[in-house]
Amino acid sequence: MITDIFTVVCSDNVAASRDFYVDLFGFEVIFEADWYVQLQGQDPHRRQLGIVAREHDSVPERFRERPAGFLVSVEVDDVDAVHDRAVAAGHRMELTLRDEDWGQRHFITADPDGAAVDVITRIAPSPEFAALYSEGASA
């Protein structure tokens, strides 16, 4: 039985990555060493994100490359407010803020180590996409 699942991102600068996620999303630091930080959301579900030093011996050598080919998706109540904070902080927009027919308003930025961060608020999908969601699933 799975008891939890969360993403751990590798970082060249753990402190800079910690600050990025704390400042943009309001995570709190629940564990911190010079090589690893565990963050926890202040939401009722207390979602977590880990940040590990890329060169730490707990990271197998072949996984120490800079990120490519994946997104860290963060669903928030107000994507516009997070977007405003990201812009004010000078974060580069990899995908501009927009509404998608499949039921998302989102933008994509990158964390200090180059991981794509897709920030999402759910919106009503178009009728075409609404029909693709299983009954009882929230779009």
C-alpha cells in the first residue's frame, strides 16, 4: 500500500531552489540540511516537495543530469496571483498564462535548476473535453 508520493528535484543550489518554491507557493520548510530540504504545503493535504543536492551520494550518478522531459505540476487556487508573483520576481515565462480547452488555466516557468514548473488552476473544460472525463472525475 502506498503511504505517500512526492517529487524530489535535484539542485545545484539547494538554498536557491528552496527559496523559489517557498516564495512562489508558500511552502514551509519541515527539514533542512545543506544537501536536502523537505517542503510542505500549508494546505489541508500538506503536500510535500523535496530538493536534493544533485551531487549528493544518495543520487545515483546517471540521475545527476539537469532536468528535461518532465513537468512539476502545481495546482493552486489562484493561478493569476501566482503568475503575478512569478513575473514580479523576474521568473522567465516558458509558456504564457492561458486557458486550455481541457480545463486548465496555467503558465509554465522554470525553477533555478531548469525544471519546468506548470502552475495550474482548474477551469471548466470545453464541451468536447468535458465528455472525455469519466463520470465523477473533476476536470
